[in-house]
Amino acid sequence: MEPAWNLPDILRLLATRPGEARQALYDRADAVRREYMGDEVFLRGIIEFSNICRNDCLYCGIRASNDRVARYRLGEAEILELARRMPEHGQTTVVLQSGEAPSREGDAALARLIARIKAETPLAVTVSVGNRPREVYAAWRDSGMDRYLLRFETSDPALFARLHPDCGLAERLHCLEDLRSLGVQLGSGFMIGLPGERRETLAENILLCRGLELDMIGIGPFLAHPDTPLGGARNAYALDPDMHFLALAVTRLVNPDAHIPATTAYDALFPGSGRNLALTRGANVFMPSATPGQRRRDYLLYPDKPCVDETGDMCARCVMGRLAALNRRVGIGPGHGRRSPNVTSNPKEFQS
Ligand code: 5AD
Ligand code: FES
């Protein structure tokens, strides 16, 4: 039986003192990761296919009001070509991410793209393009979409409302429910250290991940982007940056069988070591960038994003060196969520 977690337990873990006690917590998270998920690291190649966004999230570098961003959208042929190259690098999932820019034509184009990727490659398809009505998600699922990523960002409704002029927390959670009910493998998560966040918020975030029974949990440090209203804000854990790893380790303990990526933002906060450390403190997934080199600079959700100078398959190759150094293997197979394992084999089986 997995333990039933409550807020005081989680708060106590998050209060672990620096030094040996923290290392012991990281080691426990690593052991739980190994026990439930093994030593395989699943590789999900991410294509940031458009930075066009109609929302104005206060923290995000590609928010609609940031007119210093050169907007782009990749064409279908280019995206397909990038996806086709993934399997030779051990990548078994393609993640299609963009800003939130709903339109009938764009959403239909994405359905066609998903269907082509499923027909022409062996890849699992994860989509991450924001809030949509249930019928749009259903159409993407019917085209072959396996998974969806949509972070709830923070579990504090007032903080959520302050940061998102275009959306409330209830609406975001509703989207997650829709996706779950459609049988799509579900990923969500939060930022760590948002200005105004308290330890209790962080603990609630971790508990909410558990409550949502997520297949994938993406978390990472908040980083202040200079061209946003939060440009001058500080990460709530600026004085104790290790909190970002405590959050990760506790997230693993509370969600032992979820796929947890070592997200890029860890490398932004801890240059050169962040993602590798994340893989030894609870994470079991890596998402190498497959976004074309010249576009990476235009997809800066936060500053100091790593890999913006790399081109072609440099990230795909770099990750192999990282895994070898950590004594970890590349995951074989799609690395589906444990909670909805049969989704890919026949997405149409599920009624909407
Ligand atoms: N710092 C850290 N993470 C950010 N994201 C967006 N802006 C920032 C920022 N300034 C994260 C959000 C979003 C994901 C795609 O990127 O959590 O869901
Ligand atoms: Fe991009 Fe190492 S992961 S260069």
C-alpha cells in the first residue's frame, strides 16, 4: 500500500535542513524512482512549433504583449521532418508545444499533423498548446494524440488569478478533467517559487498532482523574464535555491509511478548541472530540444534557457553523454503513463 500523504507530512519534508538530511531525502527520491520506474530515461523530443500566443500570463516571455518577440509558426513538412529523425536518437515521443492561440484552422491543422506523425512514424504524440474546449481535445485524440501536457502552474486560486488575466484555476482544472475523461494520458505540474508563493502553496501543489492522478508531472523553477511584468520579481526561494530539488524529490515520493521530466528550467537556474541533478533526485524523463536552432531564441519563456546556441541534433547527442555519465539507460518503448496504459493502441476505443 502506498502511504496516504497529507499536508503536514509534505511540509515537514520541505523543511528538511541543508546538508546530510537533504542528501538523504534526495537519495530516497532516487531509490523510489528506481523502484517504480527503473533506470531507464525516456526521451521525448520537443518541437516548439509556434510562439504565437494570445494570452498575457504575467511571467511568460512569449506573452501576447511582448512585442520584442519575433513570432513564428513552423510548417507541417518541417515539423514532420524533425519528428522523423527522432527515433534514430532513441526518442520515442514527440512533444508538440506552442503558445495558446486557438483557431479553427490551426486546431484542424494540428489534427492533420498528429494523424500524419502517427501514420508515418512510430512515435507517441504529446500535445501542449493550452486550454481548449473538450471537443477540440476529442478531435486531437481521435487523430491519434496519446498525451497532453497542461500545467496548473499553482494550486492557489488567488495567485493563479493574479498571474493569468485570461484564465482562472477552475477553468484550467476543467480542461484537465476533460482530457482525463477522454482517456488521454495526462500531464500537469507547476512552477516552483512564483512570487507570492508560500511553502504551503508548494505543498498543496504537490498534493494536487497526486489528487489529479497524473501520468506525467512537469515542474521547474520560476525565472523572472525581463520583458514581462514580473521582470523585477524574485523567485520565492532565491535565498535557498535547493528548495527546487526538495520540491522535485518530494513530488517523486508522493507520486512514485508518475513520469517526471528533468525540465530545462533546472539548467537555467543551475547552469550545466541542473537537469543532471534532477535525474538523480526523482526525474526519469528528458526532453531534448528539436526546435530548429534559429527559432530557439524566439521561444524564451524565461531567460537563460539552455541550448539556444545548439543546432540540429546537438541536444539529441548531448543527452546520450549525460545518461552515460549518470549510469542510466535510454528508455525502450513509448514510456506510456502507468495509469492509462492502453490509450495508444487504439485511441478510438474510447468514447467521448
Ligand atoms: N519561468 C519558469 N517557467 C516558465 N514557464 C513559463 N514562463 C516561465 C518562467 N518565466 C513554464 C510554465 C508553462 C511551461 C510551458 O513553461 O509553467 O506551463
Ligand atoms: Fe541541449 Fe545538452 S541538452 S546541448
